[in-house]
Amino acid sequence: MPGTQGIYGLLVAILIMLKVGLLSGASVALTTQQGAYLLGASLPICLVGIFSAIAQGKTAAAGIMMIAKRPEEIAKGMVFAAMVETYAVFSLLISILLLNSIVL
């Protein structure tokens, strides 16, 4: 599951490339301010993604250890790992909303 944060980062990168026209062939000349806005829009998924991936890896490993000792606790292990994922999903949503608010 920690690999999904990388997919979220890739999604934001593709959205930025679409916004500036790199994938359509008609690239837009950006000002420094617009570039800073695009960088700022990518920061939520960048920062939260890396820290939530690390935390999710630790949580998943702890869940595996818990399941190995008590197999009846499988639901707890899955829920704990999924709860960490919600922070990455929220940061993806914030990055997309910030990106859509930028006018080029």
C-alpha cells in the first residue's frame, strides 16, 4: 500500500504537465510567480506522501506481526494501514484543488 503515494505524486505531476501544455505540445510561457504556484500546489502530496508512506510501511509491518501472533485480529491490521492512507488521499485532494485554482 505505501506505493500508492508514488502514484498520487505521478498523478499530480501529470496534471501539472497538462496544465502547462507539456503533453499537448503547446507549452505556455510561465512567469516565476506561476511556477512558484505550481510548485506550491505540488508540495502537499510531496511532503505528506513521503511521510505517510513511511508511516504506512511501519503500520503494515506491525499489522503483519500482529496477525502472525493473533490471526483473529486481521481486521485491525488492515484498518490501521488504511487509516494512514487517508492522509495521502487528503493531500492528493488538496494538491488537485490548489492546482485547479491556478490561472495561467
